[in-house]
Amino acid sequence: MTHRRLLIAANWKMNPPPAGALGDQSPYREHTDFDVVVFPTFVDLKACVDARLLTGAQYGRPEPAGAYTGDVSMQMLARIGCRYVLCGHSERRAHHHETDGDVAAQVIAALEAKLHPVVCVGETADERAAKKHEKRVSAQLKALPLESDLTIAYEPVWAIGNGDTASAAQAQEMHEFIRTHLPADRAEQTRILYGGSVNDGNAEELLHQHDIDGLLIGGASLKPEEFRKIVEVAERISA
Ligand code: PGA
């Protein structure tokens, strides 16, 4: 089990906040012993901030302002009260052709804007089948300013959104590998989250792994009662 402060992150992707998410009994509320962060769409960010949820954006553009139709900058996100931002989610890498260099630029701009970046890395099914998963993840990590205060999310692309989660042992092995890339003075404090088909049935075993410091949850984060159960696991572990 980790000694780092856990982070349970809800990536709502292109969906509205789940029922009750903004209310007093919301399972997405902040806790004293660990962090719960929501990642809504751009249009729901302000409502989440106003409901006093720890809020992050799913993407931010590095340039502060300018002729970038459809984009929102890191600075603008910080200005409306966001505290976190996802960088390089595999769906952004796939659909928006974000490169490792683009992701690094986002991370640098996020840090400058005083947002905490949660940077996603992970290999595809083909890369794993070809035993190139470590090589791919290494390349993604080497592009990043790892000496900075950031969080890494290991999300194997083959495990996202399909119920086909990595085993706790597979995840632990990759998390340990990722930690070896961190500078010596950051290795112990940097949080590494696991993401990919996390649910209320596998969360506990994942969170018991030594190098898993939290979870980035998509599908199950849209079901408030399932998410509440995962938060309760984090609560027990953090007590
Ligand atoms: P999933 O998504 O939990 O639905 O697999 C995770 C993610 O894409 O961040």
C-alpha cells in the first residue's frame, strides 16, 4: 500500500455531471485524508467549481490566448477556479493527434498557470503484444518535465472503457517501472494513478499495490453509487 496521499479522479469525458454530483451529499466531494477531483467538460467546469468540488479540465491549450478556434487556455482554466488539468489522455492523443511534445507543452503551460497536471501515459494493445509497452511508456515519460510537481496516470489504452482491466500485478509492475524514471528527489512523492476499467470490484486490490497512488476512473465515475463505493475504499485505506 502506498504512503502517498491518494487521489481518486472522476473523468466524466463528454458527459454531464452525474445526478447529485453538485449537491451536499455528493460522493465527488473533497475529503480530508485524500483527494477527490472531478474532470467535467468545459461547459460544466464553473458549476463544479461553484459547488466547491476540486475541479480539473480534460484539456487546456498551452498558448494563453489567440487565434485557436474551439480551444481554452490553461490560464483561462486557472482563472475560473480549476486546480487540475488532464494532459495527454489517450483519447486526445488518438482523436486530436496530440504528440508527446504537445503533451509536454501542455504540462509546462499548466504548471506556469498554477494548475496541477495529471499526465496520462500508456501503451496500445499492439504495443503490449509486441512487448514494446515499456519502450512506449518510457518515450512518453522522457518528453515530460518530471522534476516538476505533477501526477502521472498510467492508462493502458487496451484497458480503457471495455471492462478489460489490467491485473493488479500488471499495473503494479508498470507503476514501479514508471517510478524508476522519476528524478531521485521526486520519486517518493510523485503520485502515479492507475486508469482503465476501474470499478467497485477491482478498486481495492489496485489501491493495495505499493506503487498505485490513486485511480483515474471513466465509466464507473458516471455512476454515483459505484463511485461512492470506490471513495469508501480510499477512505478505509487512508484512515
Ligand atoms: P474507463 O476510462 O474507466 O471507462 O476505462 C478511464 C479513462 O479513460 O480515464
